[in-house]
Amino acid sequence: MNSDLAMVVGIVLAVLSIPSILSAVTDRRSPRASAITILIAAGLIVFALQKNPGRYSFETLPDVFVSVAADLLP
């Protein structure tokens, strides 16, 4: 797996799990599925950071998203 793709998927999974966590907390349920999703997202982000140390910063993240989108679109 490409490290850029792992970073983008990890960030997207982390962002998409936030509403699930909030829903579980407000309904007084245990956020099990959300916790698993956050762990997977964190694993993908750590994988990308270890594979290319120094490549990712807040300034380069938009470029990473655009390059992954360009690779996926025909």
C-alpha cells in the first residue's frame, strides 16, 4: 500500500468516526465500533509516518490528498 494512500484513508476514517463516537456517548452506549475504527485509522497513519518520515506536515496534507485523488480517478 502506498504511504500517501494509507495517510489519506487513515485521516478519512478518523474524521468519519467522530460522529459515531459522539452518537454513542450521547446515547450512553459504549463506542466499541468507533474505537476499533480509530485504532485502524491510527495504525494507517503511523504506518504512513514510519514509511516516509518527514514527508507529512500540515502544509503538505492538501497536496497528498490531491495526489491520491489524481491516482484514483481515471
